Amino acid sequence: MSHGDETVHSSDPVLRALDRARGVLPDQGPIGVFIHHNTLHAYQHLSFHDGVQAGARALGARPYLSLDEFRAAWRRGRIADDDVRHEVSAFLSSRRDDVVVPGLSRGTLWHAMMVTPMDTADAAGLEFDIREGVAPQREDQPLWAACLARVATAPRRTTALAGPSPRRHRDVLVVLGGDDPDMVVHPELIRLGAGYLDMGQARAELPERQRGFLMSVCALYDRGGRAPRLCRGVGDDMRDVLGAQRSARDVIAHCVEALGVDAATLDDFLFDTALALPGWTGMFARLERHPEDHPHGPPVSLADFVAVRLLLERRAVEHVASHLGAPSAWTALRTSMPTPQSRPAILDAALLWGAARAAELAPSTVRALSDAAVQSLWQACDECTDIARRQIFVEAYERSYRASILDALAARRKLSSDYGDDRPVAQFIFCIDEREESIRRALEEQHPRFMTYGAAGFFGVAIDYQGLYDLEPAAHCPVVVTPSHEVHEQPLFTDLGWHAMRLRLRDRWHSLERRSAAASRTLGGGAGLSFLLGPVSAARTLVHVLAPRELHLLGTRIRARLAPRPTTRLSTIRPEAQPTQGGRKPVGFSLEESVDRIVATLTNIGLTRNLAPAIVVLGHGSTSVNNPHESAHDCGACGGRRGGANARLFADMANRPDVREAVRRRGIDIPADTWFVGALHDTASDEVRYYDLEALPPSQTAAFEVAFAALETARRDSALERCRRFDHAPLTLTPEQALQHVEVRSASLAQPRPEYGHCTNAICIVGRRELTRGLHLDRRAFLVSYDPTTDRDDKILERILAAVGPVGAGISLEYYFSSVDNEVFGCGTKLPHNVTGLIGVMNGHQSDLRTGLPLQMVEIHEPMRLLIVVDASPEALLTVASRQAEVAELVGNAWVQLVSVHPVTGDTALFERGAFVPYEPRPTLLPVVERSAEWHLRTRDHVPPALVRAALPITTVGPGHYTGHLTTSRMLA
Amino acid sequence: MIEAVQVALAVAVLAPIVSVGWVGLQTMLADRHPSESQTVRIVGTGLVASVLAGLVVLAAMLGAAGPPVVGDIEFGDWLRIGDFLIAGVLRVDGISVTISLFSSILTALVARFSRTYLHREPGFVRFYVLLGLFATGTQLVALAGALELFFAGWELIGIASAFFIGYFHDRAEPVRSSLRAFATYRFSDAGLLIATVTTFEFLGSARFSAFEGAASLPSGEATLLALLFLLSAMGKSAQLPFSGWLPRAMEGPTPSSALFYGAVSIHAGLFLLLRVWPVMEASIPARTVGVAVGLATALYASAVVRVHPDAKGALAHATLTQVGLILAEICVGWTQLALVHLVCHAFLRLGQYLKAPNMIHDTHRIGHEPHRPSLLVRLWPGMEAPLYAAALHRLRLDERIDVAFSPVLAAARTLDRVDRWLRRAPRPRDTSE
């Protein structure tokens, strides 16, 4: 990864500060391709707690949920009290038994301060509650009186109610009552920056933008730009910059000097200045490092943006300061911050009251406390900081959940995992995505010989894929991989004529749409189109809002009737003889390369023997409308794109006789009567689209029909399971109605939640599916198939963890941060979002560029670090970590939780502080249900693990559970 | 027949606000907000009732049962002070029924859209309450038979509009924008208020049916009246120099932006001019001003829309080009054309606003038109930078208005200071209490 290492090479203080900022600024590219990543990736070299606290401090964000949120979770039992006590003890270690005041140990004090709001800073609120008689203090009036009396004469707690110390001029100026310079500077910067970066939304582009941001802005001001009133004089500054052709670095240095920032504070000042408008600044930093993200854009540089910012800011600060009569030099201004108020006595009394309650002190004892004892209490309270308590809480929050999962896994392991050795009826290979857990479970419930597997959704074929109508190839593989092959979708020879004609018509139609969209904004065009299209558009909008699904189906049907998509094939195999043209990637794979990929993927997931007659490979993607974040729902393992092409390619390769022949020589026997079918599972509408069914041999139809019918049932069951999370879907829906409900969601303009995406993800299980099959995991587990018995030198485990670790951690951490602080790390509610320059969204008419995930995507998430449970011995995991630096960093610095379950003995061990610590699962009786719907349709809330009898082996639950869902239904086109 | 029409008119106007009252009653009785589905059911019923009643009025106007009902429908006196009488009168004619149905249908559509769009939003109930208020406001504006009732509706629209802009009141920017829109409305509404009183003086009645008498007014009086009407229309329809609040109005949730600034509210000023057309017709100077303002706004907005890289801001200005154009059409005298243009344009924009978040999706599907210099720039390349800068800064309209009003603000601040000083002075009587 290009950022993250904080080694700074520059000796120049300005460039050094910018480098530092670059590491912290949001690293999200243009929103059209959304890739989940650790929001605080730059801090990954620190331990999790140090990293999130440092990152949150720099960005002014919350590193964890708030104490109130944790306390609410504690009250409803989500966090067990034992776990809180355990984590407090672990945090304080030997100091937990210190005596703070007679009768009160440090551990007890901390526990009390965690679960009760005794150290509130809201004096007015407390007074109100006491006056109204709703404060807990009413329960023990004499004690409260004693506390008030004692505090009146005791030494006061010195912690002042200070806000954060000022970082920039505006922080002081605003407190002094002046105008906020940012209110003038930011709108100006946003308009200029958005115009500069625009990828094609506006009709006119910023003049001379090839000269770079600084120069083009200066030129604009030189030729008629009028500075805002509060920035008077900036026009001359810009003319000066333009005339002398100053570099951005010099401009920054000059402005900083003019703002009176001395060498000692320069680094922090510039760092905070760059972080003052993090979204836009971050986009400049990102595009500077990744010019390929906006292929036809102008040159971008972070220094340019900061330079323009400082030019404007300097003048604004000067005007505001002189208006107030305050100094504009930072060295002088920062000391003129008014002193904060002192701490009201009632807050100290409340703290004493809380401590007295925790220690069960009598009022007389409180009155008799010595000054030294009170002092010692204040000191102990000061040590128990807000952040420390939240850090303990998050550990307890994770601990409670982890225990429930590990216990359930251990309980499942005690049951049989022997599904017999007959040939499976059908096998399904899904992406590891936790959203596929439900559909996999739904398949497994139907027949003991339906097997499902999980592989990273690009199925080992990293390609630059160009679909029939794509303008250029795009990478379909994890972001860390650079594909070395292109694959194109090509029409069949018989359809070539129709393809050419359809392409022409399509181009013409799109150009018409484009031009009318552009024309509707012009004076004349707008008038003409109003008369021409106004009524039609109104009718269409009406239908779209009232019957989105029907309109979508109608459109699909009409297109299929009037202009069907030509039949296509992929350019899978490249003839050995065909030379690659100079510098371009080869199109298609050679026989040898295909064989490598088939063997690798089948070996990775442990599917090396006993292949079923029908094997369906399902990539996934998501369809929604009116959703700027649509790409965030697509496949992370395909680089934020859809995995259908990869599944199709994989199946096509595996079906070729010559490939099979070579694969057989490497020890995997693909029987002649096995057929692979590639498909795309739409995680929003739960539609499954199959590829290349025309090529299905007639002898295989019956076998495929069984798999097809199973998927038809499973996608309905899965839709039903998803629907329980949506308030607008009653819990009493039938599977068929549930499917219609999610289809409406996917097609509706008015739907900000087409699906919940990766929301609620919490676990990643790497191992044999037999050991977890039949366990209801509530769509919260990434399921990676891995068979330790065939992996002799841990090479497969290494491959899997190297891919899954960072991808899973990226998703989990992005969700973590976007849920703990949705306003800073996330992008807030979707409703006022305004798509800007095709690169991102703003709130309303002009705001910072909003990065991260919207509220609607994370609202039911439980922010925890990913719990990775691996079916491998601790030694194997340590070996892998020693070879894979990124995995070692994530695990060693505790950005994920790693658990080893020994493949043979089943012993469980959790990686903690540098070593595996054995975990003894508590004996657990899991609830047993016949089908998973009986379990999850009871509530809309998260459900704990349960056993699903229908998916367990016959030997476990006796015969007679076979549910006979295998009626073949009519094939969909 | 008249009775039926009376009932239908009353339902069309009152059903939405009664439903809002019902929601309020539920809130008070249960001491908490009604659930989302309850709110939608109640307000939705009100809005649908309003649409159905509008259809009944339409049928009656077209003469579906008996003779066509057209003209003033009396509801008695609203207020009587001496010989000063404010009549409760609604008016049924082609324009009023068209606008009434058009706005009630669009409001109902947006209500349906928002049911899922605003799901789980903390201000869900507030949104529907405002929607109900707005619906009654538009019905009053559309159907009022006299300026007084019209003004009441006009104010309801203004209030609802300001609250919608400030919908996300936990952030500072929406609140600031809301305040700016509200202040602009207050300023220009003064025009309508003065015009109402003046009409009463000049014509003896503020009924629209009495406006026919405007032709005989002395040209000075007619021009004064017409300019006052024009002022209030300019504020409501964001014409120059009041255009600054329109892009800021994009702070609200997308469906309210669509309803207000794409479809209904932005066109209200134009509708006012159509209603008082006899007065406008009588004053050539006012019409000239109107044409100039409309065309200037249209040109200004089409320059701004070219540089706007954000979806909603560009749409706001695209809307403004047509609103300016329609204003010019009205003032030229092409009122029929203007009415059709207005309705068709609102239809076009509503869909565009509702689909604004789809911009990235659309670009992936159909690509985008390349950057292209305008005709003016192709003819005169030297104009590129100044034009771009002026459009990007939007002529710094807000700032100029702030400067123009700074004496007022300074006076207010002085008064505030005096007030504070007076309060701070020791007042013996206070201490004795």
C-alpha cells in the first residue's frame, strides 16, 4: 500500500507536515468504485488502541462508541457484567486492589465509573434531575447531603472543563466572538476544488486547469475573479504568485509566516490546517498518489490545495482579527484564548456520591473522610479517563460476543460432521462474503448432499475484464493484485450482425439520453424539453415511485423482446501460438495458466475429490438505483466490481476437456459427467443469473436442474432472512413475497437501504465447512473453505490468509469506524447527499466531501474487530504470520482477533499480547430448530448461534429430516 | 351542485391541515410521536382526500353533472371590522383547478416517495407535518378567490419551505441557509402584504374577480401595484437579485428539494402573477421590468449551471433558467403559454430531482457529454475566465445583499446593545420581588 509508512523523507518542515497529513487524510478514491479499507490504515503500525486513539485525536473523531452507548449495551445484557469486571482487572492488573479510600479498591471504583454516569460533566442537567427528583441521588438523601457537605470544604478536583486546546486561528477567533474565517474560506475552496476535480458533471471546465490547481486559481482571480469581502487583498496575493510563478511550497511557507506561525508550532499548525476540510483535502492527496483514479483529469497536488487554502485563510484571519482588535499572529493569538470556567461543586459531589455508593460508605464515614482521602479519590478518578473506560468497554463488548461464538463452535464440533462419502448431488462455490452465509445455509438445509464452499469472489482468476459494452477493461480482482491477463466478452459468430446493429442503436440511444440530459439544463433546451418530455417524465416518475418492480420487469421484458442481448462467450483460452501485441496484456489464458488457476482454487477450498455432477460457481454483485454508494455493495474481492465475469470464466475453464485432462494429471479428477455453471448472485434483489447455459450438455441437464431448483428455493429463503432486518417487511411474509420485497428494494428510487451490505459482519471462519455446517451464524460470518488435512506445508493457509486477512479486516474496520463516528469517519445520513463532480457526495449544496459509509449502511452494525477463527494449529498460524508481513501486522497489533482451533484436537486458543492463550469453551447447550427460519424469524434483532437440524448430518439427528424440496421448476431465461 | 363543490373545495384545502392537526393531537395525547406508519396513514389520507376533492372540483368545472361551476364560491366572511371585510372566498377556474390538482398530486407522490426514503430518520413525523402544512398552503394559493386567503397560503408555503431547508438542524449550514431563505421571503412578502392593502384601497376589494377593474386605474397606481406583486414573485421564485437562496435550499432531503424547488414552490411566484394578470397587464413599465428581470435571471442561471459540478446545485439553476423565462413570457403577455410551460417544466424537474443521486450510476451506463465551451466563449475566448469566475461566485449576490442590509443589521445590533445595557443596570424593584 502506498501510504501508511510514516517515514518522512523530506527535511523541509512544510513538506514534512504535508507528508504527515497525507497519512491521516481519508484515502477514499472517486466513489464510482468503492473499495473497503481500514479508515485509519496509516496507524496500523501501532497497536489497535494506540492507533485508533491517535487517529481519532488527529481527526477530532470518536475512537469508540460513547460511554452512554456502551452503558446501554451493558444494561440490556449485550455486555456481561463479568466481562466488564474481567477487563477492568486485566487493564489495571496488579493495581486493581489498591485502596483508593478506605473500603474502596481501584477496581471497584473503575467498575462504578464505567457503568454509572457518576462523573458527568453536565452540571445543569444534574441539578435539573435532582430538582425534578429523577436523579439516582434521591435514593439516598442523607448520603447526598453528606457528599455535598464534604465537598464544600474539601480540596476541589482540579480537572477543568476545558475544551480541546486551539489548533488554528479560527478556534480562538470564534471563541472571541469574531466571524468564522472557515465560513468564507471553505465555500470558496469547495467551489474551486470541485470545479477543478470535476470528472465531467459540469459543462464548462475551470479555465487553464492543466496548469495545476494553484496556478489556475491564481489565473482565474487575475482575470476577473472577485475575492470574497472577508478575503479582500487575496487577489493581489494571487497576482503576485502568478507573476513570480511561485511554487506551492513557497506560497505555504510565506502564508504561514504571515500568519505568525513560528518554527516550533509549524508542523502541528500545517497538519491541522490540512485536516480542516478533510474530505476535499484528502481527495487531492489521494488523486496525487493515484492519478489512475481519474484518467483524464488535470495534475493534482496536495500542496497546491493547501497553498490556495492558506492564501485565502491568511486574509480572512487578518480581517477578522483586526475587526476584533486581536493579534493575527498565531504565537500571540493562541494565548488569548479565554480561560474556561471552573468546575461546579455539584459535579464533585456527584463523583463522591458515586464512589461512596460503590464502596457502600455510610454518610457519617463520608463526612469524616480526610482531605488526603478525598485528594486520593480525585486522583484515582482522573486516572480513569473517558478513553480508558471506553477501551475497556470495547474489549468487554467483544469478549461477550466472542465467547458466545467460540462456545457455539465448540458445541457444534462435538456433534458429527460426517456427511457420508457418497457422491454429492450438487456443489455450490460462493464468495466468502458474509452475506452469502444465509443462502448457503438455505441450500444445505435442503439436502445433506448439497455442499457449499467459500472462496474469495474472484475465484483465483485475476483479470482485466471488458464486458460487451464496456469502453475499457477494468480489474476484477483484489486491489492488491495487478492482473496480468485481459478477458473480453465477445458475441457469437452468428450474432455478430445483430451485435453490430444493436451497438449502433445503443450508442445512438445513449447519446440521445446524454444530450437531452445536458440540454435540459440550458435555456432553450430546457424550454423545448419541458414541453416535449415534461408530461412523459412525470408519468414515468409516477410509475417508478408507485410500482418500481413492475416498471423494472416491464423494461427488462421489452428489451429482451425487442433488442435481446447477443449471445456471447468469453475469450477464455489464448492459443499458444498467438503472440501478445507490444506491451498489451495477453487476452485469455494459456492452457497451462488455466490449469494452474483451476488447480489452485479447487485445492484452496478443499474440493479435490468427489466432485458432484453439477457445480455452480456464484460471483456476486448488487443492483440498486439512486444510490451513489452502489459500488460499496459489490464484491470486495473483485475490487469493488461484480464477480459474475470471474465465476463465468472459472466455470468455462473448468469445463474444457484439455484443461480437465491436465488437471487430472495434477491429481484432481474432474469426472466427465461433471459440469460447471458460472452465475451471478445479486445480493440486493437475490436474483441469480446464469451464464453460458446454451453450452450445457443435454446429458447434464437433469443434474443442473436439481441445482437450479435448489437455488430457486434458497434465494427465496435467503430473501426472507434478509427481510427480517427491514421494518417495512412484515415478519410474516412468505419466501415468495420476501423475494418480491427485495426486488422492489433493488428497483426503487426511494430506497436508501437496498440492502444492508456488510452490516453486522463480525466473524471470519477459515476451515472445513463440515465443522460449522448446521450452525446458524446470522449472516455475520465470512466463510472461507480451507482443508488443513490436505495442506502439508501451510502454503494454502498462507495464500488464503494473505488474501482474506486484509480484505476481511478492511471491511470490518471500515464498518467499525463508520459506526463509531458516523459523522467524521462515515458520511452521515444519505438523505441530503449531493453527488459532486462524479467523485463523491457532499451534504446539501456545499460541504466537505463525505467519505466512508452512510448511516443507512451501518445503523444496525455492532462495531467490533473481526474475529478470525482458523481451523489450524497455533504453530501453523505463527508460521504463516512470520511469512506474511501484513497479516502479522494486523494480528500482532490486534486490529483483528485471531483464534486457532486445532484441526485434530479442537483445542481453542486466542492470540493475545503476542502469544496464543488457550481458551476453554464453556459447555453450551445450543437451541435446536428444524429450519433456520424458525430461529431468525422470531426477532428483527441479532440472533445468537443455533443448531439447524436440517443441515446437520443424518447420523446426528436420525433419518427422516429430508425435506424433499427437489421439485424441478420452470427454468428462467 | 354548488354545495357539493363547496364541500369538495373545503376538503381540498383543509384535509391536509386537519390531518396534521390529528398527528399533533396523537402526539399530545400519547406524549410521544405516532409511529411512522401511523403518520403516513394519517397525513397520506389527508393528501389523497385533497387530490380526490380536486378531481370532484375539476369534474364540476367541466360540467360533468349539471351546468359547469365556474367563478367565486362563497364561504361567508372571514373577518369584518367596520366596513373592512375579508371574505372567505375560493375561486374555480381553469388556472386554479389546474394548479390545485397539479400540486396536490405531486405532493401526494412525494409523500409516497418519502415513506421509504425517510424511514428511521429522526425528523420523520416533522417531515410529514410540514408536508401537510405545505399542501394546505398550495391549495389555498391555488384556489383562493381573494388576495387575503392567497396571502395566508403563501405564508404557509414560505414557513414550510424554510423549515424544510433547515430540516437537518443539527448542522449549522442548513440552519444558516434556512434563515437566509426565510429572510428573503419576509422581505419580498412585504410586497404582497402592501399590495393586498393597496388593492383594497384602489379597487375596493381584494377579490381576483374585482381585478378586471384594474384596467381603469391610473397608470401610476397600476404600476405601483404591479411592481409590488412583481417584488413578491421575484423573492418566491428566486429571481435576480434574490437568486442566492435557491442553491442553499438544496440542504433539505432530496424529496423536499424536488417538491419545492423543482416543482411547486419555485413556481408559486409565477402563479401569483398569472392570478393578478389584469393588474400586470395594465402597467407597461412593470411588465418591462419583469421581462428584464426574467431574462437576466435566465441568462445568469444558465451561466451558473454550466460551471456547477454538483447534481442538486446544477438542477436548481437549471430550474431557475426556465422560471426566469416563464416570468418573461408572462410579462410579455403570453399567459396561456406560460401556464403550460410552468406545468410541463415542473413535471420534468420533479423526476430529475428525485433521480439526482443516480448521477454516478447514469454516467457509468451512458457516459457523459464532454466539457464544451459555450457559444459566447467560442466567439470571444477572452471571456472564458471572467465568465467562469462570475458564474462560480454567483456574482457574489449573497454578499452584496448582506452589504446592502448591513445598516439594518448594525442598527439592530445597536438596539440589542442598548437593551443589554438597560437590563444590566440595577433595578431595585426587581430585587424586592
